[in-house]
Amino acid sequence: MHLGRTTLSKFLLQQLRDIADGNDLGALLVDVAAAIKTISAMTAKGALGGYLGDLEQRNGQGELQKKLDVLANDTMIRHCEWGGLLAAMASEENDEALPIPPDCSRGPFLLVFDPLDGSSNTDVNVSVGTIFSVLRHREGASGDTADFLLPGQEQVAAGYAIYGPATMLVLTVGKGTHGFTLDREIGNFILTHPLMRIPADTGEFAINTSNARFWEAPVHRYVAECQAGRSGPRARDFNMRWIASMVAEVHRILVRGGVFLYPRDSKDAAKPGRLRLLYEANPIGLLVEQAGGAASTGRQRLLEVQPTSLHQRVPVILGSRNEVERIERYHVEHDSGTDRPFVSPLFNERSLFRPEALVS
Ligand SMILES: O=P(O)(O)OC[C@H]1O[C@](O)(COP(=O)(O)O)[C@@H](O)[C@@H]1O
Ligand SMILES: [Mg+2]
Ligand SMILES: [Mg+2]
């Protein structure tokens, strides 16, 4: 009945044929997909599963954990640690890298993940997700935290699951970004969105405007111009969305375009941004670039940022290429001062050449 449909395994066999360690990478991605199906089943049960609500504990970053944060984390670890494919794992919910248990064999890859993204949304039944990134492990390295500090352009695979009305898995192995929908009756991910493309232009932006007082000038300029709409310098109306779940924002952008900003702000001097580089920004950045979009800090391509710590935060601006490039230009103009037109002292307020003085 479902013959002829491209399942995830069939797709991976085709895509990974000519990639080094392709069979191992495929097997790892199948393990990740199995974890995702389990998390999907838990999130879908909602209150009936007893999974909602907070735990009375915080993760290493001081964030109050939801029950589902911890359950999703355990699920990812359990499904992926024993396959002989990993040298180590790292997660948003664990301070340090997670070694592979001594009774399991080790493999050539590192897996980094955000087990539940947007978890503040679990109790209100809004889409959440899982984000993951696969890196190649340097031969002979120990598998500790330092091994994970590789720039995003070294990722060999990246993806996310979105637990929405339908559960979807969106992934890349560096050959485009592809979306699969979970067919719950047969338990398979089926290719439904091959070669997703982000349009270069958009009329939709996403930013948490409650942080406006902490933004830098180029972000104020961009948002003000969008809000000014047809009568402003952009001469067109824009719409705004904010779901507070990065996977859901990114999924919308992959399907119909848009730009997402969680920019640098001054809310907390120790944190240059909200989102984490290794398991939020980098995997999403690779997916966006592979779909023809752009991903930036505002001042640098995201995938070129050299990580310095496992839970490092980074400003994130991504989506439709022309908008991201515009925002980058606003940063350049701001940093060089060219967005503030030079006013000659001859024509300043106290000058003889001020218009009123010339008239009188
Ligand atoms: O509280 P805010 O500013 O709306 O933050 C929302 C952002 O935080 C996140 O929820 C962070 O992810 P976690 O839920 O994994 O901590 C992003 O998904 C989202 O973009
Ligand atoms: Mg997250
Ligand atoms: Mg999370």
C-alpha cells in the first residue's frame, strides 16, 4: 500500500552512498529518528501522559527544566549511545559532554542536541521540537567537551523534528534540506518536502519585541522600517510572527520564507544572545543555508563562528537571503558610522549658514 513512497532509510541510502562513513552516518540518523518518534509519542499524549509541567530543578544554564526536557533528553541518549556510532554526545540539558558507556563500542561521530526546543510551550500545546547536529570526531581525541568546539561549517549532518499537528523531520547531509512527515500508522518518516527552498525575499519577520530596549541600533533600524510598512523606506507592508519556539519559526521560514532574529542584546552582559551556538544556531544555520537562505550573527556568517564553550550563546539572524544581507549591511553601516549622515559644522545649529540666518 505504501510502496513507491520514499522512506527515510531509503532516502539516506541514496544520499549517503558516496560519503565517507556513509553507512554509519545513515545508521546514526536512523537512531536519532527513532528517538524522535518516541518524543513525538510523549508530546502527543499531552496531559494524558502525565508529562506536562515543571520539575523542581534547573539545568547547568540555570533554566528551570520541564518534565519533557528531561524525558526527551533521556530518550535521545538512550537511543543513540549504544549503536557503536558515536565517540560522545552533548546536550543542552547536561553541563559537560556525555561519554559513551564503557560496555558500548565507540564510533566516528559526535552528536550534539537540544532535546526539546521551545519547551516553555509544552504546557500550552504549541509546537516544540528537537534540534541535532552531527560532527566528525577527530581520530585519537578523548571525546571530552573540547572535542565539540568545531565551527558549524564542519557539521556532516543536521536536522530538527517539529512536534506540531504533524510530526516532521527536516534534515540535511550537505545535499539540500529535505522534509519528512511521520506516518503514524506505519511508523515511518516519508519524504514529503524534498529540496526545500527559502525565497530570497519576504514580507514576514519574527523577533521578540519585548526585548527592544536591549537591542542594538541596526536591529532597531530594521524593525522600525518593517513596522513603517508601505509609507516607510521599504515601501511595503510587513507581517510579524513570534511563536517562542525556534523550530516552529524556522519551519515556517523553510516553507514560505521569512526572517528570524534573536539578535545580540544588552540584557545580560555575559550572554551576547539567547540561542546556543552548538545545538541551536549551527544545525539550523546549516539547514537554512542548504535551503538557499542565509544565517548570520549580524556581523559574521554563523557557520564560521569558532566556538569557545559547549553552551556558548550567539546572536542569530536567519532566513530569506536578501533580508539577512540587508540586516548585515545595517550592522556594517552602524559600525562604520555611515548610517549617521555627517553634518558639516558650517551648517550646524549655531552656524551663520543655517537656513533662517541666510534668509534674514
Ligand atoms: O523567551 P523568548 O524570548 O520568547 O525565547 C524563545 C526562544 O527560546 C527558545 O525556546 C530556547 O530554546 P529552549 O526551549 O531549548 O531553551 C527558542 O526556541 C526560542 O526562539
Ligand atoms: Mg532550544
Ligand atoms: Mg531545549
